[in-house]
Amino acid sequence: MNTPQRIAVVGAGLAALSACDALRAHGYDGDLVLYSAEHGLPYDRPPLSKDVLLGKDRREDVLLRPEQWYHDQRVRLREGAVVQAIRPQPGGVELAGGVVETADRIVLATGGTPRALPVPGGADPEIRLLRTWEDAQRLRERLLPGARVAVVGAGLIGAETAAVARTLGCRVTLVDPVRVPLAEAVGDDIATALHARHRAEGIDVITAGVEHVARRQGRFLIHLSGNGETVTADTVVVGIGIRPATQLAEATGLRVDNGVVVDANRRTSHPAVYAIGDVARGAGQGRRHEHWEAAQRDGEAVGRGILGRPGMDAGAPWFWSDRYGTRLEAVGTMADAERTVLRGTPESGAFLAFGLRGDRVVAAAAIDRTRDIKAVRRIIDRGIAVDPAELADVSTDPRSLLRR
């Protein structure tokens, strides 16, 4: 295949920078341009709902790469460059104002945008979403001791934000229509223990949907569905997931179905355009993997794919979440399991749940059991047959199963 002379990467998150790293690591010597709609050096997003909100991390603490990296890797960073269209034929990206810059290959790493509450009043501009550095700074200003904060959505972002707000002394109400959020991803046992921690920390947890949101005298009134309750708050934060930013792909006629559809090399339905990270979905996959490591691996995959290098097996997906000084880690998807085996007990605070299908582990989730999760991930990737009794036995080191 012909080696492209210029590659345009649209977006500047982890997937985008990982793609640039991979391209250079595999010998690409052409022009590499990174288009960032934001100003400043690209930064990591997971800390936004954790140490950035807590005030522990500054912007320079969460940079994905130091400034010198862009010089060393010969990556031309275009800050504040809003790409309004892509032109695969003859090849280029169109910036705001109609300026077109040429590119032989285009990598869409546009990520996603937070979902607003789909109810009357849900689009109020004073309702806080959390996706950018500026979002985190604006929210941080409101998380004052004694402030009444309502968090809608108890998934990863919502739960982490609620935990931070409580740590900062806010009076927090957490609203979600699902009785045990995250159960599909991490299983009932882990999800139940995680969700119960909110109440233990003094958060008012309500299982309900939101009917509509109003503002009166500077305060929010959140009218809940089902139970007829109204939650009053000084600040409302919504964390109900993201919508893949597929606008550029759709306008170009690329195949889009819950994300830009890509093959194993992250190539879209147009041979000169690739997509990675939160915006992309592999053909045949039922879901997009909106996690840090998935974005990193997508970057590696597209670097190999563009240059015609053989692909790599990504293995089971892995993600983590931090809250209240504890760490959740999960590998695989517990919804794929037929049954669950526990190692340790929820009462101990640190335990692990294995998801089995037949005599194979297909997923696992744990609270404060990092070493075990690392071993279990290798067990899953190697397809090792296991004895459920050994998995449950806390005296058996999971690493010993790898030697069989």
C-alpha cells in the first residue's frame, strides 16, 4: 500500500495521541497534524471527575504529553482548530472559515459529547455536564461545603462526582432510575457494594427517573417520576453517558450505527478515513468501549492499520473507577457470564467476583484487589479452564492458575 504523506488526526484525546505515538513507533515519517478544538496542550479526562474536582490536580498535572513530546515526535498541534468537514476525496479537512488543509489519511478521534437530560428543563445551561477542563473548573466553584448538589446518573462519572462532592462537604442527592447501577458491567455483588457505599457516606440515594427540571429563586427543582418527589438543589450535575460525536462522519456519508463503524484496523466505510476511541464501534460489536485503555489500544491499532502492519489481539476490555479512597477494576463484561463465583465477602470491603461461562472465566470485577485482577485478566485472555472452588478459595493465588 502507498504510505501517506500527511495524516490528519481530528481530535486530541488519548486515542488521538496514542495513534500519533504508534505511527511514529512503526516508522511513519510523513507529516502528522493533530487538530484540537480546545486551546492548550491536550489533557487526560478521567481525572476531571476525581482529583481535578477535588482541587488536587492542576492542568499541567493531567497533560497527556509534555510540550516537548510534540517537538520530538514532530506532531503539529493545531490548537483551537475546529474541523467542520472532512474531504476524503481528494483528501483534506475543512476548518472553520472554509480553509481546507490536505491529508492523505484522516483519523476521526472526535470522542463524544455528554448527554443532556431528555426532559423539559433538562437543557438548562446552568445544569452542569462534565467532559472538559473548563466543565470541571466551573463545577468545582460550586462544590462548596453545605451546598446542595443533585447528581443525576449513578454510573462511573456520576458516582465519582457524587463522591467528590460529598468529600468536599456538600449535601448530595444521587438520582438514578436503576436500582443497582453498573450491574451489567460488574455484576450484582460488586455493583450493590459500590452503590451502598454512597448511603454509608451520607449521600441521599433515590431510585427514580426525572420528569422535569425547573428553576425558582436561583434553585433547581427536580421533579421525579414514579414517586412524585421533588429534589431541591443549588447545583445539578448530569452524568448519563455520552453521545458519540459522529457529525463529521455522517455528513461525509460514512457508515454510522451507534458510532462510526470500523473494521479491525479501525478503517471506516471509506478507505482513507479511520475512526478511533469513543466515537468508533467495531463491526459486529454490540457496544462501544468508552474506557481509557480501549482508547489507548485503538490508537495503537490504527497506527498499525494505516501502515499495513499486522494487528494485535487487544484481549478482554479493562476499566477502573476511584471513589471514597477505594478502587473498582473490571475486566470483560459480567453480562456475558452464566454464573458468578465470589472470592472474599462484600462485608470485608475488598472482594472479587468472577463471571464464568462453562469452565472459563469471561469477566471479573473487584474492589481493592488489583493484583488479583491482573492475574485474572491473563486467565481470561488465555482461555484457561478453572475450578470454581479454587477461584473462591482465598488461599489460592490466582497467579498459580496461569502455570497450568
